[in-house]
Amino acid sequence: MPRGRSSSTYRVQVEFRAPLEFVYRWCTDYTTRDAKYEAESYQRRIFHRSPRKVVYEDLESTKHGWSWSHHVVRLLPPNRWHSDSVGSHRSIRLDYRLTRRPYGSTRLTLTAHRTPCGVGTKNPTRSDWERSVRLTWKRFGRVLERDFRRASRGPK
């Protein structure tokens, strides 16, 4: 790790009105549609997909140039997954855990360890990063819950 660039730890929790099994499948499908769901403009390319591993890259044009990231995700069914990611601005380790909640809902707990690298200069503040990630997951949650309602109604 470069001198003066320290790792920061972040934690975010969100709840979804859908059962754990559905949430796990939905969150770990990693598709090219994910950018649209979170109102972002990155382009995703999937390199590998198996029952236990997904490898993909995201590329986005920003006002400061290109932002690139490479992700290796280990799927740990039925309720966990882990991502190691390196990119042009940061490296990050993400642990995701799902917990059953009352009335068929599910809680996602995300723990991240982020280190700036490449052209990245510093980590965002804990409150800024957690607020941004919570907003992203709320956007995902709206689509996830809509998809669950559609799936629950069955075929027409």
C-alpha cells in the first residue's frame, strides 16, 4: 500500500421487502442492467460466471477521465458474498451478509474496507461514502421489490 494512503472501514445496512432467497439471487446476478438500476453510467463487462464466482469490470467516463474497476466476487450461498476489487481510484474489499427479518423481509449488511490507489487521492468521509452507498442500495431495492412483486403474481 502506498505511503500515506490508509484503509477506511465503512458499514451500511438496508432492508428489502422480499424473502432472503429472492434477495440473494437478485443481488448476485451481476448484469449489464445494474448501472441503470442505480442511476449510473458505467459500462459493465462480465468475464466469468459460475455458481461460486463472478468476475466483471466496470468502466465509466467521468469529468476527471476514465474510472475503471475489476471485481472478483465469491458467492457464498445462501446468504453471503464477498468482492475483491481494484481500480483506477481505489481498492476495496466488500462483505455482504443477508439476514431474515420479520414479515418476510431481508436485511443486507455491507462492510467495506477501502484504500485509495492509482489516481485516487484519499478516501471519502465515512458519512459521505455510507450515504452514497445507502442511496445506491435504496435504488436497487426499489427495482428488487418491484421484481419480487411481479414474480409473486406469477405468469399472466
